[in-house]
Amino acid sequence: PEAPLLLVPSKSTVNGLPVLLYQTNHAGSRIMVSISDSHIRDALNMPLRGVAYSLLVGNRRLGQSGDVLTAAHSNNDVLTVKDVDYAFAIQFNAPPLFSLTRLFDQAGGVVLFLLLVSSLSAYLLQRYLSKDISPEESLRTAIYRNEIIPYYQPVVSGKEGTLRGVEVLARWKHPQSGFISPSSFIPLAEKTGLIIPLTQSLMRQAATQMNAISTLLPEGFHVGINFSASHIVASTFFEECLNYKRSFVQQDLNLVVEVTEREPLHVDEHLVKTLNGLHNKGFAIALDDFGTGYSGLSYLQDLHIDYIKIDQSFVARVNANEDSTLILDSVLELAKKLSIRIVAEGVETQEQLDYLMRNNITFLQGYFFYKPVPFKELIKILLSKPKVKVRVE
Ligand code: C2E
Ligand code: CA
Ligand code: CA
């Protein structure tokens, strides 16, 4: 035949092997080149899993094995790539992904399984993303991510207006909601027991920060931390406090343990032993929110209380009206009779200050002097004061 390219089956060749025949005319002669099937099969043998190639010339086909066959009618799943210069083509079966029918025929089970798995994971992912993480869970995460940070409210001496110390107040630096006030997460922390890791984290941070500015702090400078009753009664509390004290570079600071009276305080032998033990180890014990609790007063005689913190609700009532100080007068009198030093909280006005000064209350805390500030602000405040290292009484 005249065709330039021919696939010749084995039965037509001398050695009984199929060949590809190429023929061309040159200078009045015919040149014929035969290419052995093994060379062609080598070229067709591409290591692509599940795909079989064959060489197509006219209506004949040579696959990766066997003799030259008459090409079957190609169906949808067989793809053909034709050469532009020579009359041959490469045929190959479409990989399953190119053909849906083949995909389902050959791997129906797997497809179904994949569909189920992906729908399930999409559903779970959707639920996870939209699910409301419980407030407890987000608080727990916040504690371990150090998002609960200490703010410091200076305690001043009313007479000289000098700084006597600071109270550590927790703030939640929430990545989305900004700063969250402790009144909205301390009750949750107390209910869930997270108050212990929360307070421990604040103790660590406060000690680290105070150590960084130890040269600015006079001897006897107060550093107060609020402790919840559930933490104080924990068996580890006493040891934790001792470790906390040891972690300070400066050993002459006045570490204050603030115990709130707001929740009923079960004053039993264990509590008395713990708090008096800490007092003997050099801690100062402050009774917070004095006058608001229901704990009774008898324990004031069993406990070594160093300071009483007059609740801001009493201070807030003070105005020009004489009656406004009736309750506060008696609270102060009681504290004086017990010879316990007093810190007044929530001082906001000159009037309140005047009243407190008349009553010789010298430890004062309130917006009139300073709001709770972040550590950087505290440094600025300390730097703006003369750096005299005097003992704070
Ligand atoms: P607290 O111990 O009685 O702390 C004093 C609160 O009064 C602070 O509120 C302070 O910002 C606020 N305050 C100070 N001066 C003034 C003032 O002049 N006017 C008014 N209106 N308020 C003033 P804060 O920081 O919101 O804390 C609220 C309470 O949350 C604290 O009351 C304390 O009981 C509790 N708390 C804060 N941090 C901690 C903590 O680390 N542990 C525990 N257990 N409780 C904490
Ligand atoms: Ca307090
Ligand atoms: Ca208080």
C-alpha cells in the first residue's frame, strides 16, 4: 500500500512480530523503515496507574501487549491525541476523574465513601465553627494564653499624696472584645475553680513586673492581691504564698493578702491557721469590702488582720449631709477599737477626702488619685515621683 505509515500485524511479517512501517519516496526510490513493536511498546509504557496507551494508525491499533488489532469504535471513555505531522494518534483510556460514568463504574464504593466522609466533615466543621464555646472554656483558654493581666491601682497616703503601694486588679485583655471587667468573669472563675490558676497567673505576672522595677519601689511598698475564699482554703495555698514571696527580688516589700468579706467566709481552725501563718511569715492580711459581709465579727479577734478595707459603697455615701456618714462613722470606730489600720476605697471627691482626713484615715484608694493602670502606666507614675527609698509605714 501507498500509505506512509502502516501497522503491520505479526502474521504479515517474516519474523512473526508486529511492526510499524514508515515509507517515503526519495530520488525515484522508495525508502522503508520498520520499527519493531518492542520499541513502540517501550514508548507506550508510561508508568501512569490505571491508564493504558496504544498507538493508532488508520483503523489499526497496537497496545502495550498483544498483536495489532483492528481499532474498536472508540467510546466516550477513550481519548485520542492525533499527531499533526504524521498520520498516527495515541489512544488512552480516560482516567476515572475525567469521566463520571467510569468513576462510578470503577470506583463507585470509594466515591460514595468519600462523599459521605466529606459531607460529615463539612457538617462537623460547620458545627465547630458556629458552636458557642462555653464561657468557662474561653476563660480557661484566656488564662493559659496570659490574656488575664494585672492592672495596678495605687494606694496613696492622703496626707502627703505619696504612693504607698498598689492593688493588683485582674483585667481580661480579650482579643476581640477589648478589656473585660473582673466583675463579669471573677464570679465564673470562682464557680468553676478557675480562680486558682487565674490568681496563680496574676501572682507570677505581678512578681515578674515588680522585680523589673524593684529599684523604683521603696522598702515596705504594698503589693496587694485579691484572693477568693475557695482558693484560701485549698491545701496548697500556704505553700503557694511562700513561693510567691520567694519569687520577689526585693524581700522587704509588704505583700498584702486581700480576703473579701463579700462572700460568707467560713472561719474555721484551718482558715485561722492559714491566715495567721501567713501573717507570721511576713504577709499583711487585709479584710476587703469591710462592712458588706455577713460573716459576723467574732473572727476579728481570732485572726491577725493588718488592714481593713472600707468598702467604696460607704465612702460613696459621704456628702455634706451629716447623716450621710452615720454608718461609716461606726465602722471606722469599730476598726479603731480593734486597732486595725484602715484603707478607704473608692475615694472620688474632695468632700470624701476631707471627711477621711478628719478621721485620720491615711491609706486611700480611688479615682480621685489614680484609676487602676496597666504596668507601663504604673512605671510612669513611679518615675514621676521622687525616687526616695524611705520605709512606707
Ligand atoms: P475590689 O477588690 O473591691 O477592688 C476595687 C474595685 O473598685 C476595683 O474594681 C477598682 O477598679 C474599683 N475602684 C477603685 N477606685 C474606685 C473609685 O474611685 N470609684 C469607683 N466607682 N470604683 C473604684 P474592679 O477592678 O472592677 O474589680 C472589681 C472587683 O473584682 C474587685 O473589687 C475584686 O473583688 C474583684 N477582683 C478584681 N481582681 C481580682 C482578682 O485578681 N482576684 C479576685 N479574687 N477578685 C478580683
Ligand atoms: Ca480588693
Ligand atoms: Ca474592696
